[in-house]
Amino acid sequence: MLIAIEGIDGSGKSTQASLLYDSLRKNNKVFLTKEPSKGLIGVSIRELLHRNDLSPMAMQMLFAADREEHISKTIVPKLDEGYHVITDRYNLSTLAYGMASGIDRKRLEGICYGIPEPTITFVLDIGGDKAYNRLKALGKELSVFEKQEFLERARDAYLELVQGRQNCFVIDSSKPIKRVSAEMLNTVNEHI
């Protein structure tokens, strides 16, 4: 299975991805990865996140290019080897963050066209104010994507994108970590 964990920054994606990985690897072959990837394009994206001199579409095209490399060099080979792959971010991030940046949804869907669909997508939902407070508490410099107003727009985009999407589960990530984790694990176990 390909399991995508999506949501705005500060929603708990990385925490929940790690917890799901730890739970599943007891009885399964599981591989945990994330986007931006550790590849050349992903590393470049991480360096560009704190700059504001790229157009929003150029930034989303870089994310899509990184995903293409990530799929061909990591995700598909691991799936072919019999692993369940958990990815912290995937195609809904490009759509939601691009829409929050003011880019037309159809244009964004064009750069995501043809990529493998996840078996399960989890969207961890939390208000932009709560996510922003979590991010501020980390004490790091916030990127343009981590400002409260942007987080609110990205959340709205995610909630729009999940409408009618199969095998996509919205989970309230303001709940205690263990409850969110248990809900996700139960859903995955129903699909294994």
C-alpha cells in the first residue's frame, strides 16, 4: 500500500507518520519517506523555502519535479519490493498549497496528472491558528507556507480537495496524539 499523510504544517504529519510506521513494522515490511525528498531537487527546495523570489507556480513545479523523482527512485521500487510505503506529504500538498497561493486548481492538477494514487490518504485537519501556535513553539524561522493566514487558506483548500475523493480520511488532529494514531492504524488495518 501507498499511504499518504497530508495536512497543513503543524498538523502533526511527521509525528503521525512515525507512529504509524512504528506500529505497522511489527508485522509488515514498511518504508517511511517524506516530501520534499532527500534527493537533489528536494534538497534544493528546502533551501528555497525561506526565500520569496520564486513565483508560486515555479515553487509548485519544483515540488512536482521532486515528487516525480521520489516516485521513480524510491516509492515504486519499495512498493515493488513488497513494502507498504508511508509518505509524509504527496500530491494533495501541491494542490492545497498551490491553491492557497492563488494558483488555479486545474493548472495544479495538470502537474499532478498521472502519478500513482495512494491506497489511503489521511488529511490531518487542524485550525490554522492552532497549527501556527504549534509551529511558533518550535522556535524556528517560519517559511512563507507557515504563516497563520496561509495555513488557514491551505486548510480550506485541503477540505475542498477531499470532497468525493475515495479512500481519503479526514482526521481531527487537534485530538490527543494517541487517539489520532489509533484512528489511523484502525483505518490502515481495515485495508491490509
